[in-house]
Amino acid sequence: MKDVLRRLWCEDEGQDIAEYAVMLAVILVIVVGTIRLIGTNANNVFSSVASSIQ
């Protein structure tokens, strides 16, 4: 059992997967935040244009 744990602790392959997962999570947070910000601003612009047309 100690040998298995030692091999898991020393192997570097699992760290690559974790790094990619963290990078993906950060990118997703940035994209979702940007889309929400642009969506809110676009909604305000369309609302003001619609009210000025009427």
C-alpha cells in the first residue's frame, strides 16, 4: 500500500490534468462574466433605443 501511495505522490502526470482543469475553470469564469456584462449592457442599450423610437 505504501508503494502505491508513493507512486501516486511522485508521478507528475496527474498534475498536468489538474492544471488544465484549473485553467479551464478560470477561462469559463472569465467568459461567463464577460457575457453577463455585455448582455446587461446590450439590454440597456436596446431598451433606451426602443423607448426613444416610440
